[in-house]
Amino acid sequence: MLVKIVIITFILIELSNVIALYFYPGSKRANSVGVFSAWEESKNHPQIHDFVKYLVNWVAGVKLILLLLLGVLLLYGDEQLQRINLVAMAIATLSFYGGLFPLIRKMDRNGQIKPRNYSKLLSVMITSIILLFVLAALI
């Protein structure tokens, strides 16, 4: 049951992010892109802003695919498959520290993100999610 609760919780959290990215990309909530000063600055350059919007929608679409696959796994997969999936999700989420975290930390240090120290908060959130995935898979 814990495995299902963790997957459902993750789906709900990420669904809020998908909704924010599709409908409120400039928001500073639900890990949308409004925290980046470059979002507003890109609006001064229509070609760049269109590219940024394209990437934001692409990320939202990939997240939506993931959420739908997780939903199918939740409905039709047995508990063992769901546990293996949590381990896979933990491993995949670790990729945050290889590419995204160094960039967001750099932008945070350069004052390009508001609120300040958002990269640290995001790192704590991502680490907590990874630990939750692993612990739920092992219990």
C-alpha cells in the first residue's frame, strides 16, 4: 500500500507542475519557470521567448507522458513491478544532480532566480523524493 501512496503522491505533485507549465508558465509556484528572471527577459526577444515556451511545453508534455505511464502501472502493475518502478524513478531522478542542479545553482548564485536559494530548496525536495522512492521500494 505504501508503494501506491508514494506513486499517487508523486503523480499529484508532478500533475501540479504540468498544469503550471501548460497554463501558468510564468508562475513561481509548482516549480514553474517564473522563478527564473530569464523567463521575463525572454519576452523582450520574441524569437527567444517562443523557443523558451516551446521547451517549457516540451517538458510539460514529457512529464504528462510519464504521469500517464505511472497511472497505467499503478492500475495494472503488481506490487513487485511498482517497487521496481520506484527504484527506476529514483535512479532517473538522480540525473537532476548531473545537469540541472549545477545550472540552477549557478543561476541562483548569479541572482537570476527569485526567491534566492531556490536551488537549495529544490535540491532538498529532489533528495527527499529520491529517498522516499528508495525507502518505499525497500519497505
